[in-house]
Amino acid sequence: MKIKETLNIGKTKFPMRGSLPKTELERENIWFENKVYEQRQKLNEGKPTFMLHDGPPYANGNIHLGHAMNKISKDIIVRYKSMNGFRAPYVPGWDTHGLPIEQQLTKAGHDRKKMSKAEWRKLAEKFALEQIDTQRADFKRLGVSGDWDHPYITLLPKFEAAQVRVFGAMAGKGYIFRGGKPVYWSWSSESALAEAEIEYHDITSKTAFYGNVVVDGRGVLEPGTQLVVWTTTPWTVPGSRAITVGADFDYAVVVVDDVKYVVAEQLLSNLAESFGWQNYTIEKTVKGSEIERVTAAHPFIDGLELLVLNGAHVTLDSGTGLVHTAPDFGEDDYFVSKEYGIEPNTNLVDDQGKLTEEAGAAFDGVFYQDADDVTLRLLTEKNLLLKQVDVNHSYPFDWRTKQPIIWRAVPQWFASIDGFRDDILKAIDQDINFLPEWGKKRLYNMIRDRGDWVISRQRVWGLPLPIFYAEDGTEIVDEAVIRHVADLFEEHGSTYWFEHEAKELLPEGYTNEHSPNGIFTKEEDIMDVWFDSGSSWNGVLNTREDLTYPADLYLEGSDQYRGWFNSSLITSVAVNGHAPYKNVLSQGFVLDGNGEKMSKSLGNIIAPADVVKEMGAEIIRLWVSSVDSSQDVRVSMDLLKQTSETYRKIRNTMRFLLANTADFNPNEDAVAYADLTPVDQYFYAKFNKLVAQVKTSYDAFDFMRVYKSVVNFINVDLSAFYLDFNKDVLYVEAPKGALRRSAQTVLYKVLRDLDKLLLPILPHTAEEIFEYMPYETADFAYLTDMPEVEELANADELITNWTKFMAVRDAVNKALEAARGHELIGKPAEAAVTLYLTDEQRALIDVLGQDVRVTLLVSQLHLATVNDAGAEVPNFDGFKILVEHAAGEVSPRDRMFHTDLGADADFPMLSAHEAQIIRENYPEAVTEGFEV
């Protein structure tokens, strides 16, 4: 018989290599075939509900790593909650309306102007559904569990009807109105934009300082005096209708070469230097309030006079202190002009950003950017241009087309939040928990400062605004009529609007005093897509019986404070008086390894599909758990390869646990906690503490702390300590002996429960491990529950004492390393260690109640008092430790040195303890002997 046949070398068929790209897909197919998500929901019936509401990604193109981080984060939460006492259904969704799909149709060669709106919309719907199928496959391949067969889609009739009902409820409360105020206008998209559709980039603009000649100075200023203004948008000067000053500011009347100019006194010195005014005098100073209603001639539009206004938005940070005011082209301009009865002219610029004839013959048909030069030329010809300066500054862009936008006054539909702004702010302040905490201030300030929400878009692919017009142009915004339209949409879909005349869309027999002849027209604009997703609390949570409203959690990128978080909050508070969510969790953006934004032009995009093919989805999932997603995170193939090394360590550790519990039946072989050896009790309690830490971290949505806790436990507590010394127990002790079964009890608990703790992050691997645990009765690991934190007697005392012992162990390891350096020993097993202990140190060893030699991996351990230590005994971190070569000879079975080899004459190579194990468990060795 061979000696190695008496060793309990663990065996398992669990593969060392995961072959994740292949095995994950096979496993996912098994999940879907066996409806594991549905089984989990069935198990959770009757439990408290945790509702994570999915923010819908836009249905266009394959997913990127930002999508992956978002969906995996949600999946981690839902899986954990589902295994931890909650009913946590997950319904994925898609946002499907809007410009990007129309652009894709145009790129594909379709011409919107050559087909009806209904035909165009059907093409868009087909494209959107195809994109959903692509993205759904991508998300499922990441291991995301959910109701994939029944997602919510914003183009579906039931959702559209619910959205229209939200609109109707807001209209019924008077929050919807039509106005001609300036809005963000994208000439590249030919549509108004909401603030959430704006991003900022630095540009260089031509700016101009120029004079406006006073006509009526109201006894304060002499006619002919020039009011000096500064504009960063010279092309808007044709729309100039006023000049705004600060009522409390001091303005200097400056005389330069017999010409009088007015500028803010505080800015005069810098302006004089800039304009080259070397010899100027100040005739007098006046308050802004004194020159209110002074008039000045428009610089180049004959007969048009500009009114001087007082406005609170004027500052002295830059410029001249006098603001060129064009109510068509700026929000501040619009509001201050409105106070003085000055209305905008909504026809100065067309949809494509070209100025019209109403701006003047010189501007007719000129693109707005080119109109800067026209304005500068006219000002020069009139001898009014004082200086032209190029300025670098931040400017708003259309986030889809990446082109600059303009402010443009055009009739639009708005949702006003003035009537319930305080209710929203109160909800933010009192009812919602934000992670990170700074999200509260960010959203609060956005709501506090935001103006009216532009909800109309001049496009075709979207939900039509359910508004009608009477014969005399009166707007019909009637909640009852809107509810009727919602019913039509629920039955037929919203394309029905474009296939029928207004009369057919109104309730049967509908009359209106403004249409005596019964003639009506309908609105052609569509709703802002943020109203689509912002109504999902009603279109999803309120319409599905298995879901609840408000949601427990909304989780999206930090850009959604001005997007989905914002629009959802507005609509929910407007209609129901409360927020649609209890918690908001925001994440940063995914950047490349250098901290740069990923883009095709830079060639730094990492596609999830490529990572999945090369490494597996588990590596992406583990990476997601490893980063602080509350801020921007970096990723590169090198970082993902590092993550794969961590995965390999986790996998191999779990493989070791499987192998060394393969002959352990937890139903028959488990040892009660009270009967475990002291070190096994300690490690049981240590792991129990980890369970508590990990569950607390999951509850706080802190995946990075879960990752760090688990990886640290595996590397430090498990591999470097418990498994390291326990190999001797597992391999050498009797197969069914008390010491081995005690250790196996702990190892099995760690295996089973750590597998469950890992499942939300690594579901493919956790399920694979679970298949090799024959005594677990559930069909899938996901159909089990999270481990409970146990109440263990003296657990804190155990952990405290053994934590103190780790200092002893560390000191011994340093002593062994020093002895190895002096070539006294090779491996720790060759060492005999003498610890010279103080009374306090000895008391610690005694209270452990454990032969600690085995935990130190040495062959012999002697305990002595510190007073017995000679001067030659070195000190290691406060411990007197002597290392000598172990006495006796080495056993070929346990590789340790013994002084009693051959005590049993039948086994001359073994120690007495080993010989006893052989006699009791391997009787054939007694008769056959061992091969030499």
C-alpha cells in the first residue's frame, strides 16, 4: 500500500478553469428554459416588496460599458433582495421615441418628406423593436435576471395611454400652457430641446462692444449720447428691442473726443484701456434707476427705438453693465422685456437657424453663425462698433447632434412647476434618501432654479400632444377630452392620431363654443421624450399588479439628476403630491484607463460583447463590484485582466473548499458549534461576522465594500491562515476523525454561505459551484436564501483573543523568515520554536484552549517564561522567540519532524499518532505494509 493512499487528498470534478465565454451562455439558457426568475418570484410571494424601477435605456445600438455597469448594479441589488426576504420583481424597460431613431432612418435612406407621418412612424417602431431585441440579448448575456419576456416599452399602447393620462391630470390642474418664450432650439435637429438634452462645450465666439444712440434721454442723458453694450452673440442684434441696466448701479457719462458714452462706473477703467480712451473725462454719474425708460435708436434698423429697462440679472462681472436685450433670444431678456410690455417676434429665425426677412434685408437667409459678420459690418458702417473681441467660453450643444444650439422664441407647449415647486422641494428635502448624499443638493438646486419645462417637440416619432384647436384658434386642453384620447391610444396606439382627423379623435358629439361650425384641428407636435420616461411610474408601476408605487429605488447615472430623476419627480408630485421613489442612487460615468471619455473617434471604446467573448460576463460583473461607482470610474483591458486574476483566486479557493468537503455530509457529519475545536469556533465566528458585514454592505448598495470584504477574507483569513494550517488536519487526520470533521463543518459552512453571498455578483459561477454540492436540495442556488447572521456564544471574545494571537503568529513568521535567512531552516516544518512569554502573553495562549503549534505550521513548539530567555534570544515585535532546527526525523506522510517515529514497530516511518490513524482506518496497511 502506498502512503499517499492514506492521505485525504480532496478531489472534485469542479474545473479549475471556468471557460466562461462558453459555459456562461449554456448556463443562461438553462435559467431561461427553467424559468428560474419566475420560480424565484413564486418563492417570494407574500414577502415584503422591494421595488427597483428600471430607468429605460434608449433603444438604439449595442450596449456600452456604462449600460453594463448600470444593469449589472441593478441585477446585484435585485438578486440580493430576492434572496434576503423580499419580493423583488425586475421589469426592464426601453425608451423608444425621439430624434435618434429618426436620424437612423434618414441614414438608412428613408425620406420623411416623401411619406406620410403614419408610414414614417411605423418604420420607426419597427426599427425600435429591432434595437430592443439586440439590447435585450446583450443584457441577458451579462447574466441579468428579470422579466425579459414582458418588458415595458414606451411605444406600447398601454404605456402611451398611461402617459397621456399623466398629461391630462397636469392639464386639469392648470400646469400645461402654450407660450412664445425663448427655448433651447436645435437647428441641427429642427426642434426645441429640454434642459436635459443640453451639454456644454467650449467654443470661441465673436463678441462686440457697440454704442446705441440716445433719442430721448428723459432729461438725464443728452440725445446723441451712446449707451455702450456688449454682446457675445452679434447675430442677435437684429432682435434687440431694449437695453437693460442695474437699477442700483452707478453709470458714468464719459466724454471722449466730444462723444459721450455711458458705461458702468465700476468697469470704466478697464473699458477705457480696452477701447483706447486715453483722454476722457467723467461728466457725471447716474443711477440705473434714473435712466429707466430712456430710449435709443436701434443700431441699424431705421425707426426702431430701444427702451432702457431695469433688470435684476445685470451684473458687473464683465461687459459694460448695460445688457443688449433681445426677447427672442434669451430667457432673461424675455422676462425683463415682458415686465415692460415688450413681446418677442417669433419669426426672426427659421427652423434651420437662418435669419428671415423680418430681421432685415441684409440678414435674410443668412445662417446665424455667419450673421455675426453681417452685424459687425453694419455696426462698423454706422461708426458704432467700439471693439470686437474673440472670447473662449462654455456654450450649450445638442447632446445628440453635437451641434451648438440657439435660444429662439417660438410657440411651444410648456409645463409650469410654479404651482407645486415647493411640494417638490419638500419631497426632496424630507422624503427621499440620496446616495451619494450630494445628490440631494444637486436635485434640490435644479428644481429650485428651473424654469418652465418645454414639453413640445417639432418631430414625428413620439407621443402626440393630445391637444385640439377650435375654429378661432382657441386651445382645447380639456382633461375629459384628453382621457378620451388616452382610451383611443390604449386601444389603437398613438399612430391613430396621425391617421385620423381631429373630429374623429374627439369624443362623439363634442361641441365647443369657439367652434360654432364644428370645425376642429389637432396639434401636430409630439411630447418631449423626458415626459415619456418621466411618466413610467404610471405607465409601469401603477399598471402592473405585481409592482408597487412609489418605487423603493431609482438607480441611474449622475446625468439623470437633470433627466429621468427630474422629470419623474415633477410628474409624480404634480399628479399625486409625492415622489415616485424613496431612494435615489446615482453612478458616475465609465471612462477609459486614462480617464478620458470613451468615443469612436478616440478609438478607446471597450464593447461589453468583446469582453464577454474574451473573458466572460463574470469578469465585467466582478469589475462592477470592485469600483466606486458613485464617481466616474476607469476601465481598460489591463484592469479587466487584473479583475480576472481576482476571479481566478475566488474560483480556485471555492474549488479547494469543494474538494475538501467532498466526503462530508452536512446532514450526518456536521459538528455542533459548541463541540468545534477552539480555532474552528473562532473561524466560524469570524465568517459569521463577514456574513453580517457583507449583508450590511449589500443593504447599503455598497458593492465595492462587498468586494473588498470578500476578497480580503479569501486572501487573508481563509487562504493565508485557516486553509494554510488546516491542510495538515484535512490531509493527515483520520477521515472521519473529530479534528477533521470539526474543520470540515466550518469549511462547508463557508463554502455554502460564501457561494450565496457571491451569487448576486457572480451568478454563473455560484450556480456552477452549487451543482457540486449534492446535499443542497434546491434546484438552483438562486432559489436559496441568504445566510442568516447567527447569535454565537462568546463570539466577540473569541474573535478578540484570536485577533491578538495573530500578532504572535506574525512575530513567529518573522522569526522563521530570519532563521531561513541564516539557513538554519528551510520550511516552517523544519523548525522548533520556543516562545518566551510574559504572564500576559502566556495567559492569551492559555485562554485560546488550542494547541497553537498546528496554526504556526512548525513541528515543535515550546512555551517558556520570558525570564528564562537568554540575552541571545531575539525580540520580534515584543515577543522573545528562539528558532532552532526541529528534533527527530521527518515523517514521509505529514512532512513534519517527530521524536517518536517508529513507536509503533509496524510503522517505523510514522509517528505514534499517525500509526494509530492507520491502524484504525486502513487495516490493510497493517497486513500489507507500505511500499518503500
